[in-house]
Amino acid sequence: MATDEMFGHEEPIFIISVAARMLGVRTQTLRYYERLGLIEPDRTQGNQRIFSRSDIERVQRIRSLMEELGVNLAGVEVVLKLLARLQTAEDEIQALKDQNQRLKERIS
């Protein structure tokens, strides 16, 4: 069975050294991003950092903003917060649309 089938997207499965190798960064870089609050990897009972596919994608997004767009880490933090707020707003809009549709169906 493939890893994708065994674990969910949010399931922490990569230890920090593997995550760093996958991303082409040093483990210190991941620790630094964590100290800044840009990422929040899970921890094992032994306090070892473990990363999910979602965490990996977030670091890729951070690296892309920095390398391709020239955004510094402070700017990355702002962009990520704005993206999270935008996603929340889009989710709320969709929920309201769904609720509106249900109400229309009840009326008719």
C-alpha cells in the first residue's frame, strides 16, 4: 500500500531530517521557521518534531515566496496570515451560500 493511501494529508509522518531532505533545506531552517511561528510541526512523546504532507507544502510555499517573489520572512508571515483569513472568508461564504440554498428549497 502506498504512503498516500496509508496516511492522511495532515498525518505527521516525517521526522525533521527527512522533511529537511525532502525540502532541500537544513534542519536548522525548519527549527528557525518554527521559532518564528511559520510552521507548527507535531511532536512525538519524546518531543521529536514530525511533519505532515501539509507541513511540507507550507514550507514549500514559504520557500517559493522567498525565492521566487523575493519576500522576506516578515512578509511571508503577513502573506500566510492573509491567505488564512482569505480561506476562512471563502469557507464562510460557501457555508452561507449552502444555507441560503437550503432556505430557498424549504420555502418553495
